[in-house]
Amino acid sequence: MKIYRRLLLFLAILCGFSVSLILLPKQSYFVVGHNSDVMRPYVAALVDNLNKSSSLTKLKDDECAHIAIYSLNWVADDTVPTLSKDEKKCAILWLGSQQNLLDDDLTQYHSVWASTPLLQSFLKSLHIPSIYVPIFALNEPFSSKKSSLFFAIIGQQPDVKKLLEQMNLPFKQYDITADIINIQRDLPSFRAIFVNSTRFTPSSIDIHPIFLEAAQNEIPIFAPWLWPQEDTINLFNDRISFYSDISDLDTLLHNFLHDDNKFTERSQSAAKLVEREFTLQRNLKRILAQNSNIDALTQFSSPAHNTATINIPTAVGHYTAGDYALAKDLEAYLVRDLTSVDLTFYNSLYRYPSEINILFRGFLPPADYDLQASYNILYLAYAQFVQNDSQELLPAFDDYLSALQQSAQRVDAFVVASQKLSDTLNARGTKTYYIPQFTNTSRFYSDFDEKLKSDVLFVGVNAFYRTAVPALLQRGVKVDVYGPNWPQGVAKADYADNQILRKYYSSAKIVLNDTREGMKQFGFISNRIFDATACGTLVISDYMPEIEQIYGDSVPMYHNDDELYELVQYFLTHDEERIEKAQRAQKITLQNFTADMAAEKFLNIINLLKNK
């Protein structure tokens, strides 16, 4: 009987011990190493979700009981405790881009995570494999925004503060380093954010996650335009509203208050970018993929089917540049048939993933990191050459053809906006497609504005090759000029808003066109011809046989300053003939040179490439 009781007691103890084992917390495989206060929540979120992942077994290393994740190089006080060689084998180092010295041998760690493509590229040059794991938006998007809205100034920006005070607009000012809790608390109330930098720290190129959270909630971001070669503003490209000075911001803010659609478009595009690339879930997919062979400059995720980028030779934030407008017009029509189309800038550190990459260029050759898509199309939209104060330094025709042929060999399809070059290259055995520059008929159409009416109009930057305006001014003809770099008193304004450029063209009797020598020599017609004629206005241009071949006498042309003066005087006094020619030219443009036609031609090329 005693033996029986002892056996029952032993079984009870054993069962209790088994239950206690079941109730004990399970040891996590990934654990949070020593991290700074700033980075600890992000490391903890990654650790928690990695341990919950159904793919956890794929990540386990039999030599490691657990793997600790340490962050370093994010902020100045980041430190990693001294680890033995064996401990490093079971540790992950998540590196930010703070410019601290890294004395450690990074090859001893289990793996390294790089926070930016540029850092990953640097590590690759040191033969250190890494996984791209950027900072991410830690919080979920708001379920709803508060009704009481105000502007947020983040950083010391006295001019912005003064402007908001003058306009009697409610605002609050924050310090990104000291007020982060208050910023996160107030974020749902922000109408827009004014920021002088989006960096995580002044010496890094990581974006501060607060701006990712703002972007994912479609809060517009305004920033001063600087040459952002090493700034996180590159990340957002044209998803941020840039201003060059306080006067420019004044105009921008007035447009924003009047609910300009482009601000909504930019904010929605920024939100999609964060959702696609800068979330916890996206990083988990990157880590689980364990792909350390991705070229850093190819971008973030694997490109989806039927996605495209248009990379333009324009700096981030330069909305007024002609390349930007032309690319946006093409984007508007391509996106009807493709899954997505992203605009990228040549000076941006970031490239969005795409199956198709269309390089808008005027110069040659393309850089290697420009050619990372499955299908790369080089579109030579115009000819651009080195120039000094008085002339372009043009190559010989045959030398230029040889350079074009070399560039054509590096891409999947080569397209030029010159019929002359296309015909010549095809005759030489280099397959070349011809797609001329074009106009967007949803932006350029007859739209007269009494306030903008003029006899003779020129819109463009002043340079040594601008001869039409000086020639007419010297002969006493009044010309309404809009553009930068003109002598004082010549231009009415530094620029004409491209969004309403049709009003300027439509309200003029004559629009002047003059062409750089390189464009003329190699047969490129400026899209100013197509935009202005689409508005039903007479264009008078310097002579190009390519224009004559297309438009006949509906675009009058001159060979010298005297002929220009005579043409202007004649058509200012012969209204019926001027209108008749303008109408004929408009019909030719609308039948042959529109953005939807150009998009269709690009789509035909894309389909040919895919069906090879």
C-alpha cells in the first residue's frame, strides 16, 4: 500500500513538472541585443515577427541556440558590447548609415543588414555580403484624421514660421530630436509638414521614420530644394513639394490652400511608396528571402510584372524642367496599360523596382546602374552636348553616330526623337526606333486668357543660342518673355507655370521657337513646336528641314534676323492668314504628335521585347 501511494505521489510530481514545462515561456530563437533607445522598438518589432514567422525553421542555424540582433551606426550613442568570436557567429548587425568608424571585422557576424542601397553597395565593395533592411514605419496608418488641422514646422525654419504668421495659418513648431513623442501624438492633426531635412541624423542618409509615418498617412511634405545627392529626400523624389526660396514657397502654399490636385497626387503616391517598400512586413520578406546577392542600386523589392520606370536627366525637385513635364505626360498614358509607372531622377540615390526602364536622355552613354531592369529602353529625346559661354562643342556627324551605336548595343531597345538619325542608324545596321517628342492634349489645347494675351511670346531660359528675342527687341518689336537668366527688364517673370502653359500659348498671336545648333544638326524637333501648335497658335521658327517636311508652310521659318522680323510684322497684320496656318499646324500636331500616340509606340516596343 505504501509503495502504491509513493508511486501515485511520484506520478503527480512528474505530471506537475511536465505541466510547468509546458507553461514556461518558450525560448525565442531571435532575441533583442543591446541597442540604443531610438532603435530598440524597431529591433524588437523585427524580433517578435521573425519568431512568429512560419518560415522560422528556414532561418535557424544549427550552431546557434539563438541569434541576437544589434543595431549600430544609426545614432551617435550606438554601441555594441564586446562580443567573442563565437558570439558574433550568432549575432546580426543592423547597420545604419551614420558616418561612424566601423573597426570591427564584419565578416565574423552571422549576417549584416544594410539600411540603404548605398551602404549595401559600399559593403559589397569590401566583399561583405548584406541584406537590404531599411528603417520602416513602425505604426499602422491612422484609421481617421482629426478635424482640427494645423501645419507642422519641424526644425528651425524662421522664414516658414514668418510666412505662416503673415497668412494667419495655425501651426506648431517641433524639434525632431527632443519632441518625437509630441510629433507622433500630433501627427493625425497635421495638415502638412515643413521640414528642412528628412534625415535620421545630420550625418546619415537614412530617413527619419516619422516622415515615413507622415507619408503613409498622406500628409504632404514641403522641403527647400537643395542639391540632394546625399539626402533622404531622394527617396521621395517628386512625392515631396519643393520650393527654391520663400517667394516660391508663398506661391506653393497658396496653390496648396486652393486644393491643387498635384498635392493630393504626390501625397497618395508617397503613401503607396511607403506601403510597398518601407513597412515591417516588407522587411520581413527581405530577411526571409535571405538574398544577399541583390545589386544595391537595383532597388528594393523584386519588380512586379508590367511595371515601368521613366528615368529623366533632371534633378530631384525640378518640376519646371522640360524633361520632367515630358516624362510626366508619357507616364500619364503608359500607366493606362501597365501596372505602375514611377518617375525617377538621374541624381537620386534610389531606383524603384521595375520590369521596364525607359531612360530619357539627351546625353550619352547611360551609366551601368541605369540599366538594371529586365528590359531597358534608351530614349534619346534630344541632343545635348558640352558647351561654353558662346557655343556647343559638337562632334562630327560620323563620330556621333558611332557613339549612338555603342550606346544602342548596351540596351534592349534604342529609340531616338530624330527621323534623320533613325533612318541613318537603321541603314548602318543598328536597329533604331523613331518616336518624336510630343504634346499632351489634356494639358495643351486652345484656352485663351485675356490677362495673358500678347502679340509675340517666348517661353524659355536665356542662353547664347537664343537669338530670336534679342533680334526683335533691337528692331523695336515688343516680345513677352518668360524664363530665367534674361537681362533685367526683358522677362516678365522667371518662369511660366507648365501646368497652365497652354494659356500663355493660346493667348499669344505668335509664339517664337529657336533651336540649339546640336538639335538642328542632328534633326531633333523641340516639343515647343508641338505644344504651341496644339494650342492653335501660330509658331514662327528658325529653319529646320525636318519641320518643313512635317508642317510645310503652316509653321513659317526664317534663315536670319531680317527674315524673322519680316515674318513677325507680316503675320501681326494679316490675321486671317495667321489663323489659317495655325489651324493647319494644329491639325497636323493632333494627328501625329500626341502623348497617347507616343505611349502606344513605346508599348509596341515593350511587347516586341517580351515576345522575343
